Amino acid sequence: MLPEKSRYVVIGAGIHGLTTAWHLARGLAEAGRGDGSDVVVVDKTDVGAGASGVACGVIRNNYFQPAMRRLMAHSVEAWERNAEALSYHGVGYIQLAPDSMADDVRQIAREQNEIGYESVLVEGADECHRYMREIFSDWQAPGISILLHEKRGGYANNTLSLSGLAAKVKAAGVRIETGVSVTGLERDGDRVAAVVTDRGRVACESVVVAVGPWVRDIWSMLDLPTHITVRDSAGRDHPDQPMWTYWALQEGTLEVDPHEFTDNAGGFPPVVHVDSDAPLYDDEDGSLITDQLWGIYYKPDFHFGGVQGGASPQRIDRPAGEVAVDPYGPASPEFVVDDSFVRMWTSALAACHKRFENKRGVYSKEPSGGIGAFTPDSFPVFDTFCENTYVIADANHGYKMLGVGELVAKELLGEPQELLVPFRFDRYRTGDLHPTSHSPFPWS
């Protein structure tokens, strides 16, 4: 039964909601200020029923933005500390890129070295080809002149990791109430006094919003703006920018035996991310798919039963005032990738590895991907609104950022966290935006 009151109400039982609740319960107990019984997590469906449950599960530090890189170094450490319980595989991560992205990759390598994050930089087309052939004997990707091999990072099994997190949350004494839809927020002046649900009202002292792509719904309940003015780094104001933009995530699975995608030693390979400016041709009929910069990522996954990965997402245009549809409902068209993605992704896999040639026929027909809610600059917002409501808006960077919940819990308990400061909402007013790279992915 839903409690009538709770000091903390966490909305959302995905990666951020669960980690925040877990660390909040631990922090309260360690400080002698309460325990897990002071926290309740509510979710409209179930643990991991949204974005976290369909995430590809890639864990990486590979960001052009210094603030993202520092935050991800913290998160990789969090995955490493909980590897067994959260089904994490620290196999590493390789980024491969063309000349047009070389300066970005060099900068990432340099700044990773400055924070002590181990990686190997390889430059030159021949050198990159030799390096990759030492890992994969069938490597054949065109248009690559630089690579960065992160020795840490890797991937986690999304459903098993969420089950592991839920177990930690419950062991800390936190209640997880599923099948509870939030229908409103009751205000007392500038504060939220209670979370109103379809199963009753929960009075509270603080609220944590960790709802992934449903953030626009709660944002509206908080009476926050649908459009904002964004100041760029040159001091120019750009008015009437939508706070939330939705992108369809393009991900899928090739149903081959995961054991077919091993390295030359027969072990688990690193996660591979390829950006190339070489023309990409259809693997079946040889027709041109694109002569522009393209990118894919992929890794073997025994839970999904094959090789899983994705490509750059597609933007979805909707009226700005429209409340978001259920991004993971059975009738949601954004949940299913289209044939153009399947053609592009399978052809790109074949362009990278000979073993994946002529494999489009075993592409999984099951729905994959989902949608992501992106902020005006495509980077997260971690901030307090209405005095006592902490919003975790991950802008689709979410699953890999396991360490965010720990930091948010500390802020809720009165300890400001330097790693979260660059992600305050006020940056859109001040122009303190994150730099952007030359990657074809909007989150880079």
C-alpha cells in the first residue's frame, strides 16, 4: 500500500531513481538522520520498464566535454565497484574516427590522460588498421585514421543490472511501489507538499524526478517553461528554444551467436564505436547508402542473443505544448526502428567486419530503441526546482551514468557536488554551455 507520507518521494524506478534512493537511504543511515524507510520509489509500470530497460548498456568515458568526462570517470568507478551485482563487463571501449574528427579525439585522449583515465591513442590509417587487426582478424573498416582505446568502460546487462539495483534499494529498507502513475504535484507556496497519484496522495519533504523521457510531463506539473532563451558562448541570445526535443533511438540486434563476435584470442572484445566519412554501400545490392559522415556502435550481448548496437537517432517533431505520449507503450511508433536503420546498420557492420557480411536476414524483428528527451544543448540537467524538487534530466546519457544517483543523494543531504555544477539549468541563461564535437551523434 502506498504510504500517506514519506520524507523523500522518488519518481521513476530506472537507473537514476534507483541509485538515488539507494544512496539516499545509505546516507541517511550513516549520518544518523534516518534510514530507507524515509524513502519511497514510485513507478508507473515497473522497475526498468522505460529507457533503462531497453538501453544498449554501453559504459564509456568517451566525451569531448570535460565536465561529462569527469562525471563519467566517476560513474565508471561506480560500475567497477559493483560489477558482479550489476552484471557489468569491463571490456573497454574503442572509438575509431576519420580525419575530420582527429582533433577532437586527440583532445579527449589528452584530457583522459590528465585525469588518470587509461587509454591508448593510435594515429594514421595504416597504424589504426594494424591495431584493429591485432584484435579482429577480419577488420576492414574504411575511412579510419585515428582511434582511442579506453582500457576501462565496457557494458552492462541492462535488465540484470536494474534487478541488482532494485535488490540493493530494498535491502536498504526503501519501498518500491510499481503500477503507480503520478497525476499531479500539490503545492504549498513555492514547495511541493505532496505527490498525487492514481493510488493516493503522498505528503513529502522532498521529491526526486527521475523519469527519463517522461520528464516533460513532470516539468509541466512543476509549471516550468516549455520554451527558454539560450545564450551561446559568444553572448548571443536565442529565444524561444524548446526545452525538450524528442529523438527516436536507433538500436537493434543481429541474431548471431554472441560467441561469433570474439577477439582473436577468443575473449570478449571491447565495445566498438566507428565514425567514418568513407561512402557506405548497401551490403546486399551495392547501392550507395550515404557519402556523408556515418557512425555506429556495437558489442556482443548474451542477454539479447546476438550483437547489439545502434546508430545516430532521428529527431521527432511534435507540437511543443503536447504532453509526451508513452514512449514505451505498445502502440508507440517511435519504439520501432525503420528499415532504413536496419539497412544502414547491417551494412556498416559488414563494412567493419567480414564476419558480418550478408547477415541482414538474421536482424532481430523485435522492437528496440525507444525515444529520448533531449535538452536544448543535448546535455543533462541536474538541479533543484520549486525549492524541494530535484530533477534528473539525463538527455539520454542516462544508463551509463551510474554515479549520478550517489552525487544527487549527497546534494539532497546538504553536500553540494562539484561534478554536478556544470549541469545546472542556469547555464542556458549565462551561456556556460558545454562544447560540441564534430561527431554525427547529437549527444557528443
